[in-house]
Amino acid sequence: MIIVMQHGATPEQIAEVTDRLEQDGFKIHLSEGVEKTIIGAVGDKSRLDAMSLEAYPAVEKVIPVLKPYKLAGREFHPHDTVINVGNLTIGGDTLQVMAGPCAVESRDQILQTARAVKAAGATILRGGAFKPRTSPYAFQGLEEEGLKLLAEAREETGLLIITEVVDPRDVTLVASYADILQIGARNMQNFLLLREVAKLSKPVMLKRGPSATFEEWIMAAEYIMAGGNYDVMFCERGIRTFENYTRNTLDLSAVPVLKSLSHLPVVVDPSHGTGRWDLVQPMSRAAVAAGADALIIEVHPEPAKAMSDGPQSLTPDNFTSLMADLRQIVQVTGRSLA
């Protein structure tokens, strides 16, 4: 960071600031000009925030030199990244819609859902084969059998597949079936897992942790990119706040914020973001208007019988209605629906 001292700052005032910085482990580079003194400080900025430095009367302003995320940040990559997945692109002028059940439950369920979302206009099938749940007694997924069923659905419908990987030991297995790997919210800072998916040439969708700041989220993407995999997309899926009417608080400000800080595509998950099926349609419209590059939406043929996340799942008919809405919204934003 750079600390710009007020005009006329005394040597004692300058020494007070430099002493404080050195106490917090910063290396100091002092530049004394004719009118102002500038202090360059190199170190871990998490140990000292700008506001505490600006409290010194002789400090005019504090300027961060470089953001900690170099590969994911827009400073080093000013143009938007467009990720190629099969014959699709995520980012740019085309909105992609990923849809399907929270969990793969049976062959009939996943094939029925895949046919329905394909007919409505989705291009990517979502479905969990490995399901980390809050309760150890809840349905944990069909694991590799679920992956095989997703592959069968892709073979029949032509939809690409996105599914979650939860264990570093399963990365190779999941990648052998999936077109896009999902890192769930609980694993956003599972650095061993991030390092494993970084070794692949498969796109990764990184969900935001329930209490993650933007910087923590982008730094998690930096882990993947630093390992060699540059095909990373963010997914806003709601954060934890004091409000309990909805499952989470869907932070749509994340879309423009991320687009200002990073060049990577941004996906929005209105299903987990609200936890209520009746809020999925309006929040999907809002996400597209905010500039989201893709949506990921839960759809189940019989939500009342779903083994997980039934209350936030759309029926095929409701999903068809949503897609009709989205076709109108994307035209207003100057884009198209895939």
C-alpha cells in the first residue's frame, strides 16, 4: 500500500506512521518529495486496514498498490473471459441456463427432468451425485451410479453436465463424467480440493461461501488459476444474514461487483439463494438484468417428493414459464438466450 502524508507533515508524524507499519511487519520505502512524503509499505495488509492508518492526523490517504488476486483480477486482465464448454460459451453476449434436480435420485427422475429442461431451452443439466448435507442422516447421493445416470441423460438429450465434487480423492472420477465441475459453498476454501481441480482442463464453477467476502471468494478462484486452470466461473448462491424468511440472502450486487473486480464469468443460483420456488422466477429476472452470464436453477418433476431441496425446486411447467420470461429480459439487455 501507499500512504500519502499531508503537506507539511513533520518528521515526528512521519516516524509515528512508519513505526506503526514496522510494528505490524511491513517493510518501509520512504519517498520524500518537495511538497509531500509518500510511504510505501509492503506486507500482509490483513494485519492493518486503511481506516486505522487514515486516523493519523498527518495521513492524507491510503492507496492499495495491487490487489492480492493477480490472475483473477481485472487489473492484469481487462477483458472479460469467455469459457468454452463443448459447443457452448459462458460469458459474452449469450446467457446460458443450467437446470435440473438438486440430487440424482433415479434413472427415471433424471431422464424425465433432462427432457423437460431441454425442451424448455436449458443447455446444461445440473444434478448432484455426491451430496454433502448438513445432517449425516440425510440423503448423500448415488455417487458414481448418479454420475452414470447423468452421462446417460447427456447422451440422450445433448445437454452438458455440471455436478459437484466434494472430495479431492473423487476429482478424477467426477471429471471423467462431468463437463463442468462445481465447488460447493461449503468447500469454497477447501484448498486441497481447489488445488486438485486446478490440475484439470475442465471448467470449474466456484460457489460463494455463506459468509465469504468478495476478496475471499476471488482468492479462492486465484488458487485454481494459480494451479493452471484458468476456466473458472463464480456462482452467487446467497449469503448468511440475520433474515430467516428466505434460506439465504441472494446478493445480486455480487454480479456488478465481481465484474468490476474480476474478468471471470458470473453465475447466479436463485434456488439456493432464496430457498423458495416462488421467488426463483423474479430473482432470475433480476439476476439477468444485473448482468449474470448464466443461471443455475433447480427443477424436479415432483418437488413435493424430492429427496433434497424440494421447496426451492421448480416444476417443469414453472421452468418453462421462467424461460419464456428470460427470453424477453435478455433482449432488453442486448443479449440472447442460448
